[in-house]
Amino acid sequence: MWSKEELKYFEQLILKRREEVLQELRHFEEHTLFSSVRDQTGDLADIPDQGTDTLEQEKAVQIASKEGRYLHHLNEALERIRNGTFGICRMCGERISRERLEAVPHATLCIRCKTEEERGRR
């Protein structure tokens, strides 16, 4: 359904987004997730600062978890490119629009089926 050129375009788009996610995760690891460990090895921090650090770490873990899920979905999209199922709606079997895939390259549902799925959840 998709030409080799189109698939190559989406592969490059996904690889670029993967790299962005990996950079974000490295940033969290270096600057947020382990900052209190460094604080513990240095001077004693104030108790309020420790509470703030804990909240910041919890937020960072949540963001990192979300980024990790996104990375997983991007990897699955790369696998779909390789096995020939990329850009095909898993519900109706129709081609997912290029615009949707450019916005959400890991999409597995066309807009119509995604809308139906979301209505079903409510």
C-alpha cells in the first residue's frame, strides 16, 4: 500500500523521534533521576529541599515512564514497516492517512476507528 519511498520517509521520521526520546531519557537520568543521590554524597540538604527533590523525582519517573512507552510504540512502528503492516488500520484494514501518520507515526488506527474506539471507552 505504501511505496518504498514513503516507507523510508516514515522510517526516518520515526528514527528521528526515537533519538529525541532517547535524548530526553538520558537528560532525565543525568539531571533529575539521580540528583538526590549526588546530594546525599555531598553536603546535607535542607529537609524542605529533600521533599521538593522527591516530588521532582516522582514527576521525572512519570515522564520517563511515558517516554519509555512512546519509545516502545515507535519501535513497534519500525517493526510494522519491516513486516509490511505499517500504516494499515488494525480495525478496518484501510490505509491510515499520511497526515495522521506524520502527527502520530506509531498510529495503528485510522481517525474514524480511533474516534469509535474513544467513544466506546466513554
